[in-house]
Amino acid sequence: MGAEDYDRWYATPRGRWIGNCEIDLLYKELCPRPGESVLDVGCGTGFFTRAFSSLTTGKVIGVDIDTEYVEYACRRDTAGSYYAVADGQSLPFRNASFDLVISIAALCFIPDEVAAVREILRVARRRFAIGLLNRKSLLWLQKGRKGGKGAYRGAHWHTVGEARSMFQGLPIRNMRVRTAVHLHSGGKTAAFFERIFPTTLSTGAFILATGDIEAPTKSPK
């Protein structure tokens, strides 16, 4: 799918509602502080990068391996974000380069998700947030089976349990896994249930794993 077609989906009523649900959960769970820098790994057309640029005061950078998408994100952006072509499995940044690192549904298309998770944690200084697609959701039943349809073709879907297991043994603390977008159709019914369903339910199409980066232990002198 071309970058313009992909980004146009977020302008539809359903796409806008789903995107806003994900942004709301992301912002609530990530807890950005004034002036903190943000890296968006697998930024695609820059939807979440632009959102964070409008919600925070620090520098926001989006990276993606797809040159077409990065070029489109640069043209589309009016919020002052920065963009670059980079592989999420080998990020061109030093350790602890960004206060916050996010990656929304990008790991679903990255061959070595373990390497990508380790890279995200490596370049994060304070906190991370990784969004995944939920295999135990109504969205998977409609869009994810038999290799997936449309923008979901070829995507890897996770369960909440699998999302938790991705971080076992890694240097993080205060990990939380929440979900959103329980009814992906949008509209008044979906909005009503989204308000009353707790994010602790494992049925949302959007899984968000967040946590704090554990500071390295200093060696005694």
C-alpha cells in the first residue's frame, strides 16, 4: 500500500477514531514530561510522530526503513518533527539517546522482533511504549486470518501473554500491558464500549506494552 493511501485511512471517521484511541492510551501510559525527546521507531507515514510533536515540547524523531513513507512523512509534517530512514533492528543512535521511545505496530512487520525490542530499550533513557496487534481480538477475525488483508497483510499478531513474554529477562521495571479498540468498527457503539471497558481486558485489537528503563548498576569503587 502506498504511503498516501495508508495515511488517508487515518482521515476516515473509523481511522480517526481508532488512531485517537491508540494515541490516548499511548499518552496516558507513556507519561511524557515537559521537554523530553521522543523517538518513533517504524514511524511509517508519521501519524504518531506528528501526534507526539503536538502533545510534547521536546524533539520528536521518526525513523522507518521504507524510504517512500519517510519522504511522505517529511512532506506531510507541519509539527516540526524530524525523520530519517533507519532499520529498527539496528538503530543508528547511541545508548540512551532519547528519553522516550515508541513503536506502534511496527514490530508486527519486522523479521527479528527480539532484536528490535533490544534496540528500542538500548536507545531509550527513561521509558518505552510498544504497540502490537492482538490475535485474540475481533479485528484479527476480520483482518488477520490467512495471512491478513489490506494493510494487515503479512502482519504478525500477538496475544497479551506473548507481549509480556517478549520482555522477560530484559533490563526494565514497572512493565504494564494494556489494550484498546475493543470494537474496531468505530461509531457510537464502539465509542460507548471503549469508555466502559477497562484497558486491562485482553480483548482490545491494540496491545500496548510500556515500562521504565532500568538504570545500570554502578560498580562499587
